Amino acid sequence: MRSIWKYLFAALFIVLPFIGNAQHLPIVRPEKVGMDSQRLLRADSAIEDAIKKGNIPGAVLAVVRHGKMAYLKAYGNRQTWPVTREMTTNTIFDMASCSKAMSTAISTLILCEQGHLRLLDAVNQYIPDFEDWRDENGETTTIRIQHLLTHTSGLPAYFSPAADAVPNPDAAIDRISHMKRLSEPGTAFRYSCLNFITLQRIVETISGMSLRDFSRSHIFAPLGMNHTDYLPCAPDASGVWRNTSLPCWADPQDTAGKWREFVAPTSKQTADSVLCGMVHDPLARLLNGGISGNAGLFSTAEDIAVLCAMLQNNGAWNRKQIISPLTARLLRTVPRFAEQFGRTYGWDCYSAYASCNGDLFSPETYSHTGFTGTGIVIDPATDCSVILLTNVVHLEDGGGTVRLRSIVSNAVAASIIDR
């Protein structure tokens, strides 16, 4: 009996730090925050219909209002091959491009708050070899940090690394620094992963920390987001890609990789395996080794709900001021120079990529989506956030989330009855 208590106390000491730091939102009935639970069932129907049609394997939906979790539900499966595993509300998702908004953009603005950079600063102030725009007459126009954040820098959208590439962030930033610019900065919108890889280098140059460590210490750890992290990876001597360090939620003694049990896998890798616990995006994985400004963050619906609540609470949560109230407002405001494009500093208000906002939320709504099937929608006017997480790329890229996101946002917005 004494040995049993010994193990119980040992387990308790392992778990207690995570319990003490966890700051998940209180879960309430929708009616407690002015929402109609029957109307919310329409979102269930849309998601279940998408699963039945084979558009997605499963999903997790979270609805946040007035700092409380009004709805949290899992649907379908998180894995369908080579084994079937049921979706759960604590499933950890590859957030793909939502990493840009959740991590890179907020980290950049924290450095702005700290006086380390201005959004008007030239990119080549921090990356000396980074070339500005040059017209046919040889006249140059400076590419600035604000252009990277709003996707108006003129950089191409992407480049595909070689299939046998190995992590080399310096090579990636060198290629971005010298590749052809497609338009004068500030004159055209082109959604580009390269903008945010460039921002990553700026954050890391100024802070002396990896983007993973900076965002963890300044955003995720203070918020108690204990299942949000980048997952570094690299090929071993035999060429097999493996994780090179454990995520923040893993037991330090976990050598068997049990931490992957709740990670939603993405694409097929071999005849009998899927990508699980390594970022799906090839550029983020192959050249940046899993820590990348454009993708690489993994998270859960409950963790993201805390982030949304913080943004809606003027940058503060649980007596911690993560960002200033003016910075929180800046993240949801389209700057004057980019009004025709609809992008904020890292998020999206009304560009062509913002259909996930739906039709009923206010014009102040801002959002971001990820290629893997993730999406976050925040409406400041109604103080309501919608987090819809799927792994639509399991097992094939594509699928049906664009229309689904809009329908779910409409169902959630229509359930608000206290306006």
C-alpha cells in the first residue's frame, strides 16, 4: 500500500505544475452569455454534414463570449488511417498559417511595444542583405516591416524547397532576401508565407531568442497555454525525419513519443505512416526545421480560446497584461495605407481570405485561417470568438473547409440573442 501512495504522490507532483498554470476559460451554458443553445446546434449539423460527405475527418468547435467558453465540442475522428482515433476536445492541431497571427505578428508588436523596432523601419535595417524594390529605371522603394505584416511587400507567395532539403534557415532567408520582388511595396496585396519568415528573422535578430522561445515566454506561458508550442524536427543520419526536442506538454521522460497521442495527424508519409507532430507546411518543416514564422505552431481549442479572450480583454488575462490595450486594438485595425486590401498587422478583416468571418458578424470582425483546416474568427462588437479546428489535409490536401467555416460562423452569430 505504501508503494502505491508513493507513485500517486509522484504523479501528483508531475501534474500539479500544469494544473496550477492552466488558465482555461470557465465553461458555461450558452444562455449564460446571451446565446441560444438550440441555434448553436445548427453549427453541429453543418460540421456533421461535412464529415458525412468526407470533406473533413473531424473537427473541434469552440465558442468564446464575454471571457467564457460558451460551446466546446468534438466531432468525428482525428485520425482515419492507418488506424481510427476519435476526435476529442483536447486534440492538438497543426495550426499552419494561424501561426502567423497567433505568434509571429504578436511577437513583432511586442518588440514594437518594447521600443526595439518601428513598423516603419526598413527590413534591411535588421537583415542587411535584404533587397528593396527596384523599378525599371533603377529607382528603389523601401520595403518596411509594416509591408511584411500586411502582405503588401511585393514578395512572392512561396517557394518550394527540394524534397531532400535539410533545415537551413540562413539559406531560406538568403533566398528571400534576393528573389525578384513582384510589385512596389504598399501597392498590391499578395498573401505570402515569405513575409512572415522574414519577420521571424527580425524577431530572432532583435531578441536573440528563437521565435519558439520568444513567443513561449512572452505569450503562451503567461497565458497558461500549456498545449501550444512549435515542434522542431530534422532528419537523422538515415534520413528519417524526427522531432529534435519535446513539446511543452510532454513528460521529460517520454522517450516513446506518447505525447503524439493527442496530436491530429496530417498527410500520409509512407505506406503505413502519417505526419504527426511535425508541421505539414514543407517550407516550415524542410528549411526551417519546424520553427517558422509562417507555420509550425501546434495548439488546442481551449488554449486558443484563452488567446482570444486576452485579445478581447484589451490584451490582459488573469491579471497579466500580455500586450497593451492599444496593441490589441492595432491587431484588429486595418492601417490607412492598406485600407484597400483589408489586412491588419497580422490578421485579416475583409480581404478575399476572410470569408470565414461569415455574413452576420460585425464589420469589425478579424480572423485568420490555416491550410491544414484551422480557423479563428473574433468579433469585437459582439465579444464573440469562433475557433474551428479540423485536419482537412488528412489524408489528402484540399477538402471542404472554406464554405464550412462561413456556415459555422453564421450559425454562431445567429445564436447571439442579447444584442
